[in-house]
Amino acid sequence: MALRNTTVSYGSLAKFMHWSIALLFLAAYCTIYYRHYFTGPCIRGAGIPCSPESIQVFALHKSFGLTIL
């Protein structure tokens, strides 16, 4: 498998970057889904503080986003 792109197909480096970004995007989606549905409520206006687990999951979500960027 060639490392560089050819006129016939993409190279292995382009395929690796494509799938790694796709997996990171899926991981970012899963973390925010987990935070929304499986951690405690986090309503700042009502005085309900965020749980430590919710804050950690959101930080992980932001890390995935910055890595994708």
C-alpha cells in the first residue's frame, strides 16, 4: 500500500487521517451523549452544581474537539 495518493486511490496516510478523525468525532459525540444522559443534572441558573464526573467528561469532550481541530 502506497503512502502517497495516486490517480487511482488515496494513500495509506490519507486513509489513516480520515479514519482517525472519524473515530475522534464519534468519541466526542459519545462523551457528550454520556454526559447528558448518564451524569447528574447540571443547571447553573437553578443553583444545581455539576458533578465532578460531568466536568471530567466535558473536559474529555473538549480535548477530542481540539484534537480534531
